[in-house]
Amino acid sequence: MKTEGKSLLKSAIKLVATLVVFVGLFAEFGGGPVPVARDAVTAGTAFQQVNPAMPGVIGKLKAKLAGAALPAPTVPVDLDRLCRAGAEGPIFATTADGKTKKIKILGHCEEDRLATVLQSAAGPEVPLAEASGDTVWLVSQGFQLVPMDWRDLLRELTHLDLRVFLPWFAFATLVKLLGIFANIYRWQILLRGQGLRFDFPWLTASYFVGRYWGIVTPSTMGLDGWRLYDTIRLSRKPVECTTAIVVERLIGLVGLFTVILLFMPFVSLGGRDLAELLSAMKIPIAAAVLFGVLLLLQPRWFQPLVRLMPHPKLQSFLANAITSLTAYASARGSLLVALACAVVGQLTTMFMYFGNAMALQVEGVTMAEVLYASAVMTLGTFLAPSASGEGVRELVFVALLGGKTTAAKAFLIGHLGFWIEKLPLSLPGGLVLLRAPESYKRITREDLEALKAETAQPTP
């Protein structure tokens, strides 16, 4: 009963966190029409953009510690590139009373040109050339996690070219499918390292059923829970099956950190706070990769570190990892092959999001930047509490690529990945489940909770 209560609490926290993120994505606090001198608008002298030379939070901290002067926070922007600059970052306007306000400039643009303004605070919206009086009104941006609204998303969606979108969508789906097969092969290798022999077609069916459960059930009854249930149901060896899953997760993290390090030198996202934070952490990330590889190959070396962990949960995590990896002491080659599969699986996820960017015809962003943002997004969904990573993936893409393209397009790169993962690549598991014997389908929450309790503390 206590275990079930914890599971429900975790699921509720993830659901609430996801809802909060989505409310935060679209909820806006403050903002609204502000008056601006008409002559300054038509001449373009009312507008500024963020200074490209302004560093992010890490750069600002370094400058402060070094006593160096920071550049001006904003610089003037030419009227002929005002809308393009608005697609790349915030635009500010000097109001009629001398204040500086962030403006939703894209809502006043048509075909990359400033086209419309409000005649008064209450409207109507009129062409700039037809506006009368000394003052016009522009819509200011309030506090919002992602500077966009539903109209921005609809604008992007209604301008999709299906001749471009559909082939790249198919590419994104197929390349992710290739990664899923790499992950299944990794699972098979790790099971073999425990002396368990399962055919690849059977593991494939089980894996897709697990992905299906990941859509329609709480997290504890998702992919990992189903795979444990399925393999233990046939093998009756809970310790070995659990060990394979634990080691798979550890290898996946090492592969993810490796890919982030590999792509970090090839991206130029200066001024983005998240990018600068990750760049500042490259040495700790490299140390984590080295630690992970050594842990995979020589787990006994780290046994004394268990007592040094500052928290009981960290002690338990490291102790279980060492115990699990020790089981592969005579199969280190299998671990290396599994690590290669993890890297391939991560790369295919990254190229899925690159396919999304191409399908959306995103401009101003390089392939390396999309791939890097995808890897960071995977890390974000692992660390942040959410349901299926929803909300987190969009925030990470906007945080890293929002200065290179519109926030709406950056949002859609991430959000499209959710639908690829959950529809064409997860729903087929439901069909497999429907065709399975009744004994195979008859699984309840109590079954999985009992199985989780049975395998929570694997021992050699």
C-alpha cells in the first residue's frame, strides 16, 4: 500500500509539473497595448533589439568578477530588418512617455515588413500608412516563458508546405525507428550478458508494447515496467532482468553525455543562458563520461566511494549500479557494444529532430545546432519531472534556438517529436497487445507494483 501511494504521488507530481509548464508556456502576465509616437514608428527610430554582443548569464558573471564593462543592453535596429530581427529575438520600443517596452513585433508584421498598428488602445488594427494622429499603439509582451501565443503557432502551421513537410516527417519517423531497433539490440545484448536468451522479434514486440503502455498509463507502468514484467514472466529471473535494465540506463546516460560533448564545439549559441551554462560545465560533463566508462569496465574500483556519498539515496544508487555492473565482469565487450548502440540510439533521436526542423523549413539554424539542442533536450527530459517529457522538450528548444529562429518554430521542432514518439512509434504496440494471448494481456497495476517491489533491491 505504501509503495502504491508513492507511485501515485510521483505520477501526480509529474502530471502537475507538466500542466504547470504548459500553463506557463502560454499564460501571459501583464503586457497589452502601449502608445508610441507615430513618427518614430514610421522612421524606425522607436525600436531596439538585444545587443548581439551581450553575453549570457555566465558571461555577465565573468565580466562582473573581472571588473569589465558590459556592452549596451540594446542597439538600434533598421526598419527594413525589424521583423526579421523580431523572429530572432526580443524587440523593444520607446513609448510616448519615454519607457522601454518589449513588443510583440511579429503580430504587427506581414511579409517581413512592419505593416499594422493599433489606432488606439482598444483598436482597431489598421495599416501603418493609414494610421492617423501623433500616437499609435503597439502590443507589448508581458511575462511569459515562451514569447508566443496560439496565433503564432497557427501562423506557422498554416504556412506549412506539405510537399516539404511530409517527406521530412517520414524521414524523422524512420530514423527514430532505426534508433529504437538499436535500443532493442542493446537490451538483447545486456540480457545475454545475464545468461538470458530472447529472440529479437519477441523483444521487439515487447518493447513496442512497453512504448504503448507509456502512452496510456502512469510512468511506473511504462516502458521499463512492462519490459521487466515481460522478461521476468518468461525467465522467472527478476534479478537478472532488473540488472539488464539498470545497466541499460547507466549506459544510456554515458552515451548521452558523450554525444553532448562531441557536438558542443560545433555550435554557436553564445548569449543563450542555457548554452553558456552547459559550456561552462564541459569539464564536469567530461569527468562524468570518464567516470561512467570506468564504472562500466571496472565497477569494483568504485566500491569505497559508496560510503563517501553524502545522501542515502546516492549511496543506494551507486551500490546498486556497482552490483549490477559487476555481473558483467566477464562480458565487458558486450558493455562496449551496448554503449555503441546507446550512442546510435541518441544520434537517431537527434536526427529525428533535425528532420522536424527541415519539415518546418526552419531558417537561421545550423544542423549542428539542432542536433546539439536535441541532445540537451533529452538530458532535460531525464532530469525534469514531467509526463513523457512534455513541456520540457519545448522549453529547451526555445531556450537554445529561440534566438536563431522564431519561438513558435523552435517550440514546434520539439513538440512534433512528441507526436512522432507517441503515435506512429508507440500505437503499434497496442496492436501487438491486441493480438497477444489473453494471459499476455491480463496485466494490472497490482501486477506491476508487486513486480517492482520484488525487484527493487537486486542482489547477486
